[in-house]
Amino acid sequence: MAKESIQTKSVSTMIEAADGLRVLVARFRGRGVPKSRYNLWLPSLGPSEELLHGFLNGKITWPDFSKEYRKELWADGLVDEKNRTSKNHGQKGLLRLLRFISRQQQVTLLCHCGEAAEHCHRHLLQKILLSSKVTL
């Protein structure tokens, strides 16, 4: 099995051919951010607006944000209530797809946070996708 190749960048960082598939994983596309900055936008892999604003406004600590963000990724949606046998289980399908693609080519997870930002969900998402402990 090929090893996953996933990196993270700010959406505003210079685009390089080595980036491979550039995936914006933020709830907001961003005012003034041209679509040419990314290949694919997956807003559902970004933290909820409430969680993001809570962290940015200092109402939620980074450890709490990290824990809640992980929960949100696996939270069942309204469509799951309508299905008895086959459930979406949150964003599991998208996570599996990104992991599969990352075995075929480079995947770069993008967010609006600055390149040097330590506390950004794109780093958490990268760890989740690269973790062998996480069954997707």
C-alpha cells in the first residue's frame, strides 16, 4: 500500500506544481480569494462557524477546539436520521476519498490561516488523515 502524501499550506501561499491537488478545507471560501487558488473546496471539512468563532474570540481553548473539531467530523447529520441501514457518519466518506487520493498524488490542505499558524484545523485534519489509528 502506498503511503499518504498530505501537506498543509495557507491558501495565500505561493502555488507550486508540487502541491498536487489543492483542497480548501474552510467553511468560507474567502472574500477576494480567486477559485484559481485551489482545485477543490470542501467546506464541510472546516470547523463549524460557531466553533471557529469561539476559538478566534478566545472563548474556546486550542485543546477544546481540537476535541470538538474531531467530534464534528464524525457527527451524524440530518440525512442519517432518515436512513436505518446506511449512514453517512459525518464526513467519513470525504476523509476516505482524500486519503485514497493522497496515495496516488500529493494533496495539499489549505486554510485562510497564515503559513506559520500553529493552531489551525488544517494541521489537525492532516494528522487525522495520516493517522494509522483512525479507521476511516
